Amino acid sequence: MERLASLWGVIFLVGLAWVFSRNRRKFPWRTALMGIALQIVIASFFLQSSAGSFAFQKINILVDKTLSHGRKGAELIFGALAVPPGQTGSSGEQSLGFFLFFQGFPIIIFVASVMSILYYVGIMPRVVGFFAWVFSRLLKTSGAESLVTANNIFTGIESVFGVRPYLQKMTMSELHLLLTAGMATLASSVLGFYTLILKEQMPNIAAHLISASLLSAPAAAVMAKVLYPEEEQPLTLGKSVRVGRDIFTSEGAPPASIMDAALQGAMEGVKLIIGICGLLIAFLGILSLVNAVIGYGGTRLGVQGLSIERMLSWLCYPIVRMCGLNAAESETVARLWGLRAVATEVPAYIQLGDAIKAGLSRRAAVIAAYGLCGFAHVAAMAIFVGGTAALAPERRKDLVALGPRALLAANLACFQTAAVAGLCLSAKYSPLLGG
């Protein structure tokens, strides 16, 4: 029954997107059906098949071992403060507990540097090119939007650099998908960050986040095209667009060597950390202030504990229920999804860890994690709209107009990813639920 409910959740979310569609008469049947089918195939492989379960476990081990090497530099600089809970440092230091700044943020620098190297040597362009080819053939999206969607599986705002030459002539529907894909997926530079946050409560979280990001790419295409169907003729429709090796270079100067690529990636990681810190300080402070005002008004009206995230959780609750969770767990997961929409996914993932400690079931935790796997919040909308507009100033008004609709599409894509995960989670492979 739980998995059947998740199937209805997938159908309901597409229907909800159609209700808010710009043009309901131009429903993208090919993109919607093939996108959902692709999601189910990917999720079934990782979460239902023995081969997929084996690959899932190996991916998780590989990511964990890679991230353990990334801690070496942080331990040298910060000492025991950089050692995660329950672990021992390379020099025998005992962990002092979990510290977001000293343990989570250094991983971002490490992963950004590694990814920059992989792009420079040509490994990632081939991987991204494969996914772009699959999306273009199956979903019938243009070459440019297929490339940016595939790139967003592994990168964040940097993905826009790959289609910079086409931004000026991209259709409104293409720009809408560009923004949606950016907000619906999770960049590799922060994957390690969230892995570290939840590793103690969910040992398999790394593989789950990778799986979720893979699922969210076609989900983004489905929701973006349903909400804003293509009404023009894209310039790169039926054409392949290749990704460059300098995607992590925001200044336009390609790396001169592997060392230069590593350095530029590290610098981009530092910029990302500064941005995350600024957003958390500003948005959590503003959220607290607004909630105080709303809470006061609610108290005067006889409603206790009223807040923005609580009101958003009311909107998310029926969707969570359709993912196959009971009433009590749906309330918890809906609160986390509502929190992400206004306060970013960082505090939401932290609170997910707390919820698991408090007794949230493994199935609910996995579904919650899949639904949180994306930058679908107000701050990210500003970043993606502003960052893309900086590369194509003449499209600024179009991007600003598309931002709110793309944010809705990104949230629906994340929810659909969670619903597909709920549909395909099998008790037969309990280790996946156990982490």
C-alpha cells in the first residue's frame, strides 16, 4: 500500500504542475512519460535490483573513502575540531563533536577542487556528455538544455557556463528548464557536506544523495516542460552541445595545468562557503524575525506556534502522505520540506538528523532526504537568476519573470524524486533502508 500511494503521488505531482501550466493545451507527453519512466528505471536499478544494491553500496564506500582523504587538510589546520563524531584523527586526535564550519565546509573546498581536476582532464565532460545525449534522445529536449540539465547533476551555478554562448537565443521554455534544473539538483561540491552531516544517522546517505540527484535531473525536465511547454523552435533542438573543461572557472581563464585546475576549484569552493555562510546568517536571522511577528499575530488570534515553515508544511503535508508515509511521519517530513523552501536545505538536513535520532523510521528518512536533495529555495532562486543574468544581461527581465515559476517546478521535481524513491524502495534490500 505504501508503494501504491507513492505511485499516486507521482501522478498527482504531474497533474499539479499541469494545473499551473502556462499552456495546458500543449502538454509535453513525450517528455513527461519518458522522464517518469527514466526515473523509475534508475530508482529500480539502485533500490530494487541485486546488481543495483551492490553498486549502491560500492558507491557509498567509494564516496566515504574519498571524503576521508579530504579531511586531512582540515585536520592539519583545525586539529581535533575537524574530526567527525565517533572517529579518530590521523594523529590520534579524538573528536570533540560535530562542528559545521570545521568539518562540513572544508569538504566543499576538497570536492570542488577534485571536480575541477576531473573536468580539466576530460573525464567529467564525457560523463556529462553521455547524460546529455540520453536526455536529448529520450526527453526530446534541445542540446543546450540537455547539457545544462546533465551538468547540474554534478555542478551548481557553474553549469550555466557550459551554455553561455546560447543564452541570448534560448527560448523562454529553455531558460525555464535551465533555472529549474539548477534548483532541483544537488551540486557535487555540497554532496560531501550533506554526507558528513547525516553520515552518523544514515551510513548510506552518500549513495542516496547521488541517486537522488540522478533522479532529479529528468524530474526537473518533466516539471519544467509541463509548467512551461515549448512554444518556439530551440536553436539547438536535435543538436549536440559539448561541455568545456573549464566549467569551474568563473573568470573566463581556462586552467593551464592540473595544479591550476585544482587551485581554481579550491578558490571556487571558498567562494561557495562564503556564500553559504552569508545566506545562512541572513536568511535564518530574517526567518526568525518574520516568525516572531507571525507568531505574535497567531497568538493574538488564538493560534499557537505559527511560522512560515509551519504554513509551508501544511502545503507539503498531502504530498508527503502521497509518498506513502503515515500521518505522524508525514508531519515531520512536511516540516523539513517547508523549512528547506525558506531557510535552505542546510538546516533541513541537520534537523533530519535530529528527527532520525528521535525515532523517524528509515523509510521516512530516505524519502525525506530525497525530497530535500536540491537547491529549491528562495535564496537559490536569487543566485541562479542573478548568476545567469550576469552572463546574459539582455535576458535579465526574462529570467526574473521565470524565477518564481522555476522555483515551483524545482520543488515539484524534488517531491517527485521522493515519490519515485518511495515507489521503488524495497524491503528486500534492507541495508538501503538501514542507511
